[in-house]
Amino acid sequence: MKFITVRDFRTYPKKIWEDLKTVQEMVITNNGKPIALLTPLSDSDMEDTIKAIRQAKAKISVERMRGISLKRKTYKMTGKDINTLVADARKSR
């Protein structure tokens, strides 16, 4: 996977678009931190690609939530416990 800076993206767009055809994925960085993933799309696969990326992001989020739940031991909560927390949160608004 290739990393490119925001500055390079602005300065050398033609080269980046050409490289993307062979590299297939690039991470755009700003101040050394990743901010975006650049991947080629076509009319025929755009919807499927976007759907796959969204599903992958959702899966990662669920795994993180499960990890937090295990760490905090909140996986042991009952439905009643959850409803009580929700009710308390709504009252505090």
C-alpha cells in the first residue's frame, strides 16, 4: 500500500491517478496521520465497493464495542439493566 500526503495529492494529481491504476490503494496522510483511503472505482462496481467498505467499517466497530464490553464487563447486563440506564440518561437531558 502506498502512502501519499495531502500536499502531493494537490501538487501531482496526474501522477497519483496514474499510479492508482497499478497500486490499487493509497492512503492519504495529513501531518503524518492517515485521513483517507483512495481506491479505484468503475461504474460497474462502485455500489458493491462502497457497500463492502461500509460493511467492513461496521464489522470493525462491532468488534471494538465487544472488546470494550468485555473490558468493562457490561456484557453481563440484563435487558432490565439497560432499560434503567436508558431511562436515567433520558431523565438527565
